[in-house]
Amino acid sequence: MKKIDLSVLLIVLFSVFPFSIKAQNFLDGGQVHGNFQIDAQYYEPDDKIGADTIPEKFLMNAFGNIIYTNGDFTAGFRYELYLNPLEGFDKRLEGNGIPYRFASYKKDKFEITVGNFYDQFGSGLIFRAYEEWNLGVDNSVDGIRVKISPFKGVTFKGIYGKQRYFWDKSPGIVRGADADFFLNDIFKKWQEKKTKITIGGSFVSVYQPDDPGLKLHLPLNVAAFAGRFNISHGKVNFSGEYAYKINDPDQINNFIYKNGEALLLTASYSQKGLGVLLAVKRIDNMSYKSNRLENSYALDVNFLPPLTKQHTYSMAAMYPYATQPNGEMGLQAQVVYTIPKKSKLGGKYGTTIAVNFSVVNSINKQKINDTIPIDEYGTLGYKSDFFKLGDTKYFEDFNIEITKKISKKWKLIASYLNIIYNIDVVEGHPGEEMVHANIGILDLTYKFTPKKSLRLEYQQLFTKQDKGDWLAFMLEFTIAPKWFFSVMDQYNYGNPDNNKQLHYYTISAGYTKKANRIALSYGRQRQGIICVGGVCREVPASNGLTLTISSSF
Amino acid sequence: MKYLKISLFLLIIGVIIYSCDKVDPPYIIEQGGDDTTACPVPEFPDTFYVKKVLLEEFTGHKCPNCPEGSLVANQLREKYNGQLILMSIHAGTFADPSASGPYSYDFRTIAGDILNDEFQVWGYPTAMINRIEISQGNWVMLSTQWEPTIDGIIGDDPLLGMQIINEFELTTRKLCIHVKTKYLEDFNQDIMLSIYIIEDNIINWQKNDNSDLGPVPDWEFYSHNHVLRDAVNTAWGDVLSNGFMPKDTSIIKTYEYYLNTEWNYENCAIVAFTYNADTKEIIQAEENHVE
């Protein structure tokens, strides 16, 4: 922890000091680029909103990426600092150092990377190493990756290593291979065809030593495989992936031995002014980690893509859906249509209407016999009918968004959402009622001049459950491309507890120049959860001054 | 060269496919007093048995009412003078650790989560008294009901007698647990034996809304007592006997266990209890310190 590996030093020294003539040549024509970000907050205790006293008063998360490229060679590292981690981030992040460093060489059809890398096989159902700064997620693999393209249209990939675990590494070793075949390149007679077909397959195996404390006959090597396809024909695209995982008893599934399965199918159509998407998925016992005892988001070997729209407006994002790896069946349909300019309905500038619907249910689970309860520790867990929906609704979201430029000066975005949210399952609040929420949003922009604009956001959330009704209001003045100033308030006027009918006000200002940005905000942050790609973290209530600085070069 | 690369790749795939362990049932490693080589059975002294009752409290560090529940449990323990054994099970939403900050310590256990689910715990703090099913599908009760429930059973003659001898080696942290159960009546039911580890005086944060007891709303140096740490022989234990067992039969079960280095062995104790396999009701319980 907190120490710089020998390999990092070698990379840095090799990059800085010309050891030999060859090294001097090596440095000629090299380029360095990277980016930095600092997120810091000064905390004030606020009993009313339940913001705890922070002993340090001031907390900071920061990183800097430095990447050196020279022809076929790339090397880099990322310095990270969490002193101490911002509230809501995992406290196991505490510390500073270089958790990510790599060197990569690519020549012709061959590429090798040593050190840390991010990658994914297909849609990620059995392997995805990625980082998401806003969640504090980083499951990069520290090891070796090789990519080979022996023929045109054929790519093989092999990975081997251990995953990052905060400032340590996973106890399990992740091994995997992936093959991708673009048939139109492989078969000459298909080259000119309008129908394009790609197929692929991948295998992953995780090794973790035995754990006598669990008193189970554990599989030490847990393997998963997946097959996928993508067919496109003009404006139509159809893709899918099926994944299978053998017995993988772990903390998330309560140490059951059932196999895991995942299926993801997506069909889309797009042409100018119209986009249609339909996607379905089924996840059954697909938590896959490089530590069977880990019960947080850390050390995920795979990624289960969400089939729900990720909302950005604060009220719409109040009830975000978190993927349930133990089992879910979901569907998403979306139509985006632009009514053409100068038509009767489209007006002078056209009007875009986006309608989106998603629903996620539990999967069907039946007892394996009369005596063993479902999900019982150290058993097969349950049986499941593949095509049968479970009885429990986890999430439903119907939303419609209309975007219309009214005139040269006015632009309007109006949205309506109807959300059903199983707070018991998604946030783990046992016994709490299913949340039914209706949300209306108006977003109006007025341009004084081409550079100066004022944006008004008005949002209203109605629900009889959870914390009751909310109202949100924001006014943002922008002097493009450099300055913005905003005031915002979220008011929980419908909270059933009178003492909690509180205002969450924030004032913010920011300055951007080229690739440098600095932003300050002061105010209250309500307690909630934020999700990116179906992976969520809790955000505790806080009050104080937040500073964000980012820069890239 | 191309074929060499492809062959190499296929070899990797082959190795990975081979790296796959399919486990056949039974999945649970059977325990049951077969660790006598590592842990020779000592001689149990003669003793006089009294009825002992187990109170299993469901709690959580984010549960503001729970310090009051613990206070009631401790007062009852004093009242019954050693005949009441306490265990605090951190489970459910109030026990969820926060990602960071004061409440990030994880008190939960696999066994605790299983009990929380199986006994359909609907509130915190609540407790089970000897796992008696007080009404159809309801085992847990509020603190006001604990005392009358205990009063109703604590005066009964013991049907089983239990003794625990622990032998702990500090250097290796090896713990030999010997549990003797004596049938004080003829029995004709299936009896299970469960062995849990608890720890006292874990100083950590606790939510609190009673300023008479300590700081509100956050009690930084709260002493968490009788905290369930692990189930030695799984949440549901082992079969002690099936069917008829004549009076005066004794069974000794021995377990080898390695104490987690994070736990303070001086504050750890073993709680053993026997229960009816059908009704899950506890027949007798016993407690003894690790050292």
C-alpha cells in the first residue's frame, strides 16, 4: 500500500533518462499527455439533514493520469489521492500512491500490455475491467494482456492477472481469452454484402484458494463462457450475447451452487429523424467476483449492463435502478422521433420526441425440494424457469421528453416520468413500500446573445411513499464558453415528518478555459444513491463547500 | 507464424476451459466432533445443571433505538443471575455498513444474515427468546415482551445439561471447543447442536436517540457487547441425536477452530445450544469464555 512498485520506477526512469543511444532515439518524437482532477469538500455538520460531523473537516479525492506515447510504445501511470476519501466513497480507498501503471507495445497485428489495463469481452457479461471515478470503482487487472489479429477480421485477446482492490489486489487470479470474427472480412464473397455479421466467444476462469472457515467444498476455479453475435443490415441492427457460469458460491448469492446464466438481446433501427430500440435481458445468479467473500461493488469480474434510462435531472435521478445480479428480467423500448423542420407540428426548427419505457422484474425461483428453502446456504439454491417472470417488480420507468427550439432565443425541454421503484430490493430497505412517483420537468433556456444565456429548470416529484413530494428549482446563467453561475433548491415539502420538510439549496459557479475547468459550489447535498451503468453507491447527506478542478493536456 | 499464434491462443483457451471445478453435492463439509485428534477430549467435571435461556437480539449500528434494547437485555441478564445468555446479531438494513465514514465497520455475519431471513425479523431492536415461535411465523418480539416470556420458561427443570470446555493456544489462535450434552430425561426427537462465537466490548460507532444513555445522535465510543462473530458449525449447527435417546446418555462433540486475528480473544466466548430440529425451539443453552 502507498508504495511505488519497482516497475513504475523503471517506467518513469526509462522515460526520463537516456540510458543509451537507443534510449535517446526512443525519446525522440515522444509525446506526453494526460489529465488531472481534484474533488474536494469542506464539510459542515448539519443535524437537520443528518450530515455527520467530519473530524477532518476537509476531504479530497484527486488523480492525475500521465501517458507517454512514442510510435508503437505507450506507457503511463495514474497517481491517486484520497486523504481522506470524500463522504460516500469507500473508506478502503484511503491513502495515496500509484495504483495504476502500464506499458504497452503494439506492432502490426500484435499488441502486448504489462501492468494495469482495462478491457471487456463482448458486452461484459463475463469480463469487464473498468473505472468510474464518480463511483470510486476501479477493477483494473494488473497483469498481462495480449491481442493478436492473425487474419483480417479475426482478433484474439488473452488476459491474465489480479484485479485492483483499493490499494491491494484481489485474492483471486483472473484468466481469460476472447475471440472476435468479423465474417465480412474473413470471407471474400461477403465483403461487399450489405449484411454485416460479427460473432465472438469468450472464456474466463477465476482461481481463488480454499477458505476452510466457510465449511464448504468450494470450487477453486470458477469458469464462465459467453457467445455473442452482431448482425447489421442498413438501418437495422440486431445483437445478442449469452453467458453461462458454473457453480460459484459467494457472499452475494449466499453461497449457493446453482449455475449462472445471462442473456442480452438488442434490436435497433435508425434513420434520419427516427431511432427505435428494443432490448431484453435475463440475469440469473451472475455475480462474478475475484473474491467470493466480497459483498460490495468491488472486485466484479463481469458487468451486467442496465436496461434502464440513466436520468440526469435531479428529480428524475431520485430513484435510479441498480442491477440485481442474483436475478432479474428486464425489457427496454425507446423511440426517438424528430418531427421535421417547417412542418405543421415540427414548427420552424423541428421538435424531437423521445419515449422510453423500461421494466425489470425478479426471475422465477422455485424450491429445489420440499425441505430446502430458496437460496439456502450450501445448497443448489433454487430452480428457475427460464421464460417465466418472477412475482416481484423491481423497477418500471415510463418517460417522455420533448425538445423544442421555439425561436432563436427560446428553447424548451419538457419531460414527464412515471417511476415504480422497489426501494426494499434496490436500496435494501426491508418492508418499505413500493415507491410510485410521477415527475414533471420543465427546462427553459433563453439566449440573450449567442454567448449569454439563462436556463430555468423546474422539477416536481409526486409520491405518497418514501420521503413524499419534492420540488426542485434551478436558475443558471452561462457566459459561453467560460463562465457559469447557478442557484438551486430542492425542497422536500411533502415529507411526512414535518421536521424533515427541508430545503437543499446550492449555489455554484464555474470557469472553463480550454481544457481547464474550476467549479465551486456551496450548499446541501441530500442523502441518496447515485448510479452509473446500474452500479450504485450511497451518498450521505452533507453540507459545505465543494471544489472541483480538472485539466487535461 | 500465423498458425503458431493461433495454436498458442487455442492452447490458452484449452487451459482456461480446463480451469473449472464442478462441485457435486454434498456441498457442506460435515462437522460433528471428529476433530479429537487435533483436540483431545478433556475430562468434564461433575456439575449441577440449571435451565438457561438464550436471548438473541437483532440489532444494527445505525439503529438509534438499539442502545435502549441492549440496556433492557443487560438488565435482564443481571436479574436472572447467569441463567440468561445474550447474543447480539447485527443484521438487516440498520447493520448495513456505509461505504465510508463512521458507520463503515461491518458487524454482519453470514450466520446472522441467515437467521435474520429465516426468522423473518420485522424490526430492530427485537429479540427471540429460545427461538420460541410466539405466533404463526413470528419469532421476534419487542423489548417489552422479553421479560414476561423469559419468566414463563426460566423456572422449568432443565431437560438437557450442557457444559463447554475451551482450550485456546494464543500463538496459533487455535481453539478446541468441547461441548458435552447430557440427556436428563428420555428424549424422542431430533436434537441439533449449534455453536456460536460472540465478542464483548467492541468499541465502535452506534446511532443513539436516548441522551440518558449516551451521546446522541452518534455515539462514537459505544461498547458493543455479545456480538455474534461466527457460527462454528454453520448457522444451523450439527445433528446431535436422531430419535430416541435414553435418560443419562452423554454426548461430547469437539471442534477445532481458529480465532480471527481481528477479534480480542480475551473478550470472546462460546455460546452452545441444543434445539429441536422440527420446531427450532432451543432446549438448553450454555456459555463459556474462550480463555
